[in-house]
Amino acid sequence: RRQRQMCIRDRPTPQPKYSEVNDGSNGCEVSAGASVWHLNGSNGLIDSWVKNGKEQLAAPLQDHFFRAPLDNDIGTSQAHHVDKYSWLASWQAAGIFDLQHRCLDIRVDHKAGLVEVDHGHYHNDKLQIKTCWQHRFTSKGEMTVSISVRVDGDMPPLPRVGARFRSTQTADEITWFGRGPHENYPDRLASADFGMWQQPIESMHTDYIFPSENGLRCEVSAMSLGDVHVGGAFNFSVSQYGQAQLAAAGHTHSLTPEAALYVYLDGYHMGVGGDDSWTPSVKPRFRLDASHYRWGFSLT
């Protein structure tokens, strides 16, 4: 009896089954549960996610390091004279606002349902940031992404370390578990409680007179936007206006809602500062000045 019980106890636990990755004419296609994912062979990006027969992506899933400058990021800058001590000046000099993406390598493990992609982000042909994305797919339709980020030692503190995509979802509300219900940032968390929150999409945007980065929700473990579900440990924002439009607009009346929602997922986001409005006053513990980051999330 003892020997029999030992055999039952020592029997290997069944491992989750992974979907096989199929090679296509321009990349890889993965059928996983109700989802079909496509990774572009030229740029290494997930450029299509069909779930229950409906396309979920209006733009590819990719790295994101830029935020539309806040008043505190700009400092005492004027229209034609950027304050050389501002975060804005440092980011512009490092090319963070216009990094050029290159796919460096794609590696596929067909049996394990694993696709690994190396991405390079360049400024003036110099590699500034390198990332490695590991995409794992399960038969339940989940894609889990683990991301490793290496930053050149000459780079200033980054505005954010994250990812972005544009969603075709037309949901009126968004639900999440984390800090809320109002916007909050790593150095502005005291008034934001943990809980399960639900808000209209329009309420996710904070309508500052001078358009800028806004609407972040921190320390989130789950978020749902229509049929799109995100899990992990991340910060996020959802907006009808992209970061590029926010950065270019001079006043709120210049903003025009766009057809597809912008979804920003951040593993890390720099603080907003604010001890004063004329120096880069973000406290050291809220600056992103490390050379290596790891983070990730899942999509179902």
C-alpha cells in the first residue's frame, strides 16, 4: 500500500499544453484557443490578434518609452528656447521622442509555443535601448509576454518603460483592480485606494489645459476593456488621444478623439515631480535610471 501511494504521489503533474507556432509567408501564426496571433517576420511585432473572429489590434503591440511632456518635464522652457536643465531637453538630446525601431533577431521554438524577439531602438544609428520579448502561448488562448530591457549607460532617466497598442474595442467602460479611481503616478499614490474600479472611457482622460501625459493608474494586476483582458503587475492608461497628439497640442480644444483607443501598459513609469516648476524635481527613487529592467503581462 505504501509503495502504491508513493507511485500515485510521484506521478508527474500534467503540464499545460502549448499551441504550436506555424510558419507563414511573412512571420508566424499561432492558433490558441479562441485567438489567432500573428507576429510579423519583418519587424518582429504582434500586428494581428483575432479573437472569436474579430480583430483586436488597430496598431501593433510594441515597446514604448515616450510620454507627452508635463509642465514639470518642460521646466522654464519657452517656445523656441528649451531649458537645457529640463527633462524635456535631456530626452530630446537622447532621441527618446523619435527612436528608430529595428528587429534584430527572431527565434522560434515550435514545440514549446515560444517566440523570442530582440528589438533595437536607435538614435543617429546608435543603439540606445535593446529589448527582448518572450511570447508564450497556451491552448487556452493566452499570450504571456516577458520583457527584458537594457538601456545604454549614456541615456538620461527614461519617462517610462512599457508597451503600447491600439485597440479596436468600442467598450464604453473599463474595469481594473489596482489603484484608483482617479489618475495616480508612482510619486502620487497616497489618495488612490486599492480596489476593483469601473469607469467610463471618457473619465480615464484628465483634461489639463495644457495637454500632456495623463490618466495613469498604478499597481494594477488585472484590467478589462471589452473582450481584451490584461494580467500581470503593471501601470496602465487608456485614451482616445495618442501621446503624439497630446505632445503636439497647445490647448485642450486642439484634441480630437481618434477612431481606435490607445492602450499603454507600463512596467515602470517615472514620477511627475512638482516640488517646484522650474527644476527636474523628481525624487531619485522615482527616476528610471537603471540599466536593466524586467517586466511582463498577459493578454487573453
